[in-house]
Amino acid sequence: MNKKRLYANIAILLTVLFWGISASSNKIALREVPPATLALLRFIIASVCLIILNLRMNPNVKLKKEDIKNMTLGGTIGVTVYFIFENYGLRFISAANATILLAAIPLFTVVLEGLIYKVKIGPKKMLGVILSLLGVVLVIGNSISVNAGNEVIIGSLLMIGAALSWVAYSMINKSLDGKYPTISISTYQSIIGGIFLVPFALLERGQWQSISLLSWVNILYLALFCSALCYVLYLYALKNLGPSQTNVYINLMPFIGVIAAFLLLGERLYPLQLLGGVVIIMGILIVNHKEGKKLTEAKA
């Protein structure tokens, strides 16, 4: 494995770690801040940080006219649409179940890559994805009741919408690969996504209230780590690993998410969920082994 791929794997692992904790952090902040308003506050802070960093690191990078459409689509779908789905979904379901449902991202990615880009889905890649999804089933354990109420069903559908929007975001950003530094893409798309969140936040004005220190700590965590830092890390991994191999790491989020929910929110933790985490890791290793082997053969 060359250095770029090694760093890309480390980048996506750190990203998934921060994102795995984010559902619990979101749940805490949502006690006082309505969903769209929370997303807007998060991306205002993240955008300010990214603008400062981007101006220092890439002062001469300008957005080209031909890329405005895809940059806008990426920001709208990857920020506005995704976080409307996710934050409203988290109002109805547990943090653990939210991260579990987001594990549909790798499967959707592999299928859409096959349909749109005609990427061949080899048996090992499919085995790795299926194994990871099996791990997700184990992670679910007994946490989702067979007789789920309407709120749980609505929340689950919203989280699936979030998963689909993230896959679309990954696909759209393929067209921007190599054209701009990852921090520049993150900056533009955070600003665009934040702008389109404004009308949704204004609709929640009747729910606005004073925000406690605990909620501000969680908002800052979401903004600085889960948005500003992780969007840069994710795009770096996406550039060097590709959508399917990058997004298969998303299957680690349920494992991290249920542990975070147990520690931070007191949600119940099941032994099957821990076993599922091990199976998820096995699936990721299989996908990575296949990609690494192909890279070696190509170099030879």
C-alpha cells in the first residue's frame, strides 16, 4: 500500500470515528435546538473555519464556471438535503439506530457505481459489502422492535433518505476530483449548503430558545470536527480510494455509534452489536484487500 492510500485509509477511519459519535452529539443538541437551525449553526461555524484555512493554504484557487453546477449540487445534496434528513430523523429514533441505518450507504454506492459508471462489481467486493451488512444486522440486535411505532418508521425512512443523499454527494464529487484541493471543495460546498439551510431554519423561528453551554459544546464538536475537519478528510479519502472503498468504512459507524450512545446517552448496548462490529471490520478488510491487489497488478 503506497503512502497516499495509507493516509487515505487513516483519514476515513478518523472521519468515521468522529461521525460515529456525531449522532449522540446531535441528539444532545437537539434537546434545545431545532433540526434545521442546528445544521445551520454547525455550518456557519464550519464555513468560517474552512474559509480562513482555505485562504491561507489556497489563496489563488478560483471556482471555474464549468464546475459551478456540480459544486452547487454537491453542497446542496451533501449538506442541506443530508442534514435535513438526518437531523429530523434523529428526532424520532435513537442515536444507535440512526447510525445503523446509515450503514446502507456502502451497498447503495456499489449498486449506483454499477448502474451509472458501469463499474464491475467483483465477487470479493460484493462479499465484503454483504459481510459488512451482515455485521450491521448483528449490530441492530434487539434494538429495533418488531412492532415499531409510526415515529420510528418515519425516522427510519428519513435516515435512509440521508444515506441515499450521501451516495449522490459522493458520486457528484467524482467530477471534481483533481480539479481543486479537497479543502477548497469542502469550503465551497459548506458555504453553499449553509446558504440553502437558511430558509429551513427560519421556518423554525417559533422553536428558538436560549442554548446551554452543553449544547454549544456539542455544536462546536459537530462544526469543527464532524464538518470542517471530516469533510476535508472524507474528500481526501474519496479522491485516493474511490467511492465504494471509501464508503464501505461507513459500516463502522453503527459499531462506534452504539458504543457512543451507550456511554453518552445511556442507550442499551447488546453483545450482538459488539460481535457485529468485528464482522463489519472483516468486510472492510476484504474490500481493501481486493483493491490493494488490483493496484499492485496494475503497477506490475
